[in-house]
Amino acid sequence: MTRRLAAAALVFALAGTAYAADPPAPADAKAFDELVRDTLAGVHNAGADLYNTGKDYGGAYRLYEGSLRTTRPLLAHRPAAQTLIDDGLTAAGKETDPARKAFLLHEAIEKVRVELKGAGGAPPKKTETPKKPVEEPKKVEEPKKSVEPTPKPKEAKPDPAPAAAAGTVSGTVTYKGKPLAEGELMFVSLDAKSPKVVTTAVADGKYTTKALSAGKYAVAVTAAADAKLPAKFATTDTSGLTVTVKAGANTFDVELK
């Protein structure tokens, strides 16, 4: 917790000058990157509470967006991480659904944390999107007055469909045949209109989730730094892991290689 608070203080202390010019690379880049990773983890968790519990999708989006924009100038020594931030903000900016916008930035934060853990190389070249001219707003004509028709009697609405039954998932997580000592599983709903993110801890290779709505989920796995887990497992779009949750107890063993 102390390291996260220190990183947060450092980020916001430099935020006032970061946009004028990129700061020089820190003397101990590895330690600095670890502080930023911890800070982004705290931001991610706070946003997840807004997203999942409060259903405040707009609030989660603004929290993620502000944190990524503030963090970006501080990572001039990690251009690949800056590119991931740019790509995430661009993708979210094209969406109109607040839940989808927040979810895309959640993915961007996880990718940046993985990149900082591995300290990747130079980013790919980017192609600028041409700016569209501002169009003059069209005049709105006043509607012609007409005789209102006699309203039809309201039809009785059918009863809403019952909510999907809930289920829990438990199992083991192994890497190269050995139990994962410490880590986290992230379940992202694929059937729901607005993606729902649920995380659960892994300890000594075992885990159990809280109640999940029945349906299909994509799964991502993160672990402590000493586990040296391949980065592809840290995000749902590259992990290749999915599970279908049914009502009641479900077993899902994750074998990573």
C-alpha cells in the first residue's frame, strides 16, 4: 500500500509539468516502472468497483482515462507502453457505449502493466488519422401542425424473462505442470450486453470465484513477477482461455504452458 501511495504521489506531482515536455528517464527505471505498475493496479481495482458494483460506467471510464493520460508523459523511457496507452485511448474514443469505453481502457491498463513488467522494445509506427472538417449544423424545420390521432389502448407487456441462474467456478492453475503459487484470474463476460469483469485470487494453485451469471466468459491470468508467466495470458484477447459457466458449481482447471 505504501508503494502505491508513493507512486500515486509521484504521478500527480509531475502531472502539472508532464504535458509541457516529457520528463527525463528516472535513474532507477526498474523501480520506477514497478511503482507505476502498482499505482495502475490500484486505479484498475477502484474502477472495477465503479463498473461492477456501482454500474457507474461513465465514472470508471473517466477514472481510467485520466490515469492513463497522466501516466503517459512519465513513460517517455518506455515508448512501447506509451503506444499501448495511445491505442487504448483511440479505441475507446471511437465507442459511444460508456460500458464499452470503460472496458477498453481497462484492457489498456492491463496491457501497460504487462509491458512495464517486461520492459518491451520500440513501438510500431503509427499512421495518423486525418481530421474531419467541422460540418455546419443543419437547420431544423418546425413540424407542421396536425390533428393528433386517437391514442390506441396500451398493450399489456409480457413479463420480463427471468435472470440467468448463477454459478461458481473453482479449480487449479498450473504453469509448466507446477501449481501457480500466487496470482489472479480475471473472468470477462462475453454474452452480456455490457461486459462484466470479475477477478479472483489464486493461492497455491487453487481458486474459487464468487457467484457468476450463467454464460460464456473469457479468462486472463496474471502472476507474481517471479513466476515469469508469458505476457499473452494477462489479457483476455490473447490468453485463448474461455469457460462456460452453468448454474451451480463448475470446475475449470487452467493448465498454462
